[in-house]
Amino acid sequence: MGVLLRVLVAAGLAADAFVHWRFAPDMAPGPNAASGTIPGDDLFRAQALLAVVAGLLVLVWARRWTYAVAFLVAASAVGALVLYYSVDVGRLGPIPAMYDPHWYGDKTISLIGEGLATLAALVGFFTVRTADRAPAHTGPALSR
């Protein structure tokens, strides 16, 4: 089951990365963009890169911390997608307004991938086995 979870996390994050990278140019700020905000295309590229790194970490090292990183990356993407689809929250500090009430196929791919990665990373976090560790003291016992 360990290999399956790793592949599910990586595949879900790969779908997330693909969609974010593909849509990054569409999120570039327009001429009337508010100053002091992080450009939307940079946010989308950063999400894509984080998803790739998190997916690779889980594939290479199936540890609690790598599953935790993958969970945070995937769950934050699911949360952002649902939030910005459902609510026009406007600008949040340096994050530009990204409200998009339209639904299309790439959002479905992204949501399924991110959701799958979120759930698989959560299961992986709680089921991954830690390596057996040698006792701290392996030398001969001292006599008194």
C-alpha cells in the first residue's frame, strides 16, 4: 500500500502542477493591477513548483514529514480553488483578487488531483512506518 500512496500523492500533485503552470500566463497582472501585490502568474508558477517538489519528495522519501509537506501543498491548493470559486474575497494583503466563478475542465482536473493528493498524503502521514532504530547504547554494560 505504501507504493500506491506515494504514486497517488505524486500523480495528484502532478495534475495540480500541470494545471497551475498552464494557467500561469493567464494570471499575469493587467495594466490596472494594484501595486504591492504578488503577480498572479508568479503565484501560479510557485504553486506548480511546490507541487512538483512535494511530489518528488514523497516519491523519493516516504516519511511523515514528506507526507506532511505534500498534504499542506495539496490542501492549500484545494482550499484556494474552492474559496476563489465560491467567494469574491478581493485582495488579501499581497495576494491579488483571484475570484473566478466559472467552472471548466481544467479546474476539475486540478480539484481531483489536489483532492486525491490531500487524502493520500493524509493517509500516508498516519500509516508510514518509521525505520527501526538501533538502541542508543550498543557497547558492553559497565560494571559497578
